[in-house]
Amino acid sequence: MTDKEFLDIMASGDVILGGSPVYETMHRLSQEAIRITVELNNSYHTHAAIISLMSELTGQKVDDSFGLFPPFNTDCGKNIHIGKHVFFNSGCKFQDHGGIYIGDDVLVGHNCMIATLNHVENPDRRADMIPSPVRIGDKVWIGANVTILPGVTIGEGAIIAAGAVVTKDVESRTIVGGVPAKVIKRI
């Protein structure tokens, strides 16, 4: 299965059966992501080298305006889509098989976790997974230690307070915080 075929299947939102060819492709891409992130995280790299490694990881050219303070970890890499003037602070962990779409001018704080997969509820089918993308609009600021769950869309200009667990969509130009995240105020 090609990477493009895999990404198309993941974008469909269909259940991924444990042990299927799609599942095997997930494993292959995870191994590639481990190889690249070990390189990224275990020695010093210039800005140009970070851009090169992130472009290899995502399978697409990452804009030169991108910034990253390692370490950074992901379980796939090929389904991360990064806009311009985006910054990831250290310790971010992305589970991107289901797709992570990040707009322009986005700041992602320390230790942010973004998840895009859920396992099915039936314990007899627990290896099966459901992909669901996370979409982050332009000019979003995500604070430190935030967790964003599968299927969430964060609107343009929103702020996610440190430590929040985002379980549902966030409207544009709002500040949310808490567990689960709730609106604190409008900007």
C-alpha cells in the first residue's frame, strides 16, 4: 500500500481493522517516524537541518518559517500538515495517523499531546481503530501540557489554556481551559 492510499483510507474515517493491510502500513510508517525522530531528538541540528528532517518526516516540504525545540515525537508523521510561521515547543507528542492540520501562525506549547485515533469500545475488537482528524486554525495558541482529542477542530485565534483537555470543538477567538476544556471568555 502506498502512503497516498493509506492517507486516503485514514481520511475516510472508516474503522481500521487490527491485522489488516492498513494496520500493517500504520506499523511501517511508525517505524519510519521512530527512525527520523530519533535522529531529530538525539543530537543538535541547525534550523535548516530541522526543516529537512521535518520535511522527511511529514513527506512534504515544511516551510522555512517553521520552528521546533526538540524533542518531538509522532507515531506516523506523514499525516501532519503544517502551515507557515508555526512553532512547536519541546516535548510535543503527536498521534497523527488520523490527520493533524495546523494553520498559519500557530504556537504549540511544551508537552502538547494531539491524538487522532480511538480504539473501538467493543473489547473483542479493541485492536480496531477509528481515525478522526484534528484541525487547528490560524493564529491559535496552545498552552503547555494541553491534550487535544480525536476529531476536535480549534477555530482561528483561539487560546487553549495550559493543562486543558480539549474534548470538543473550540470556537474561533475564544479562550478555553480546564478538564474538560470549557469557554473562559471570548476574545
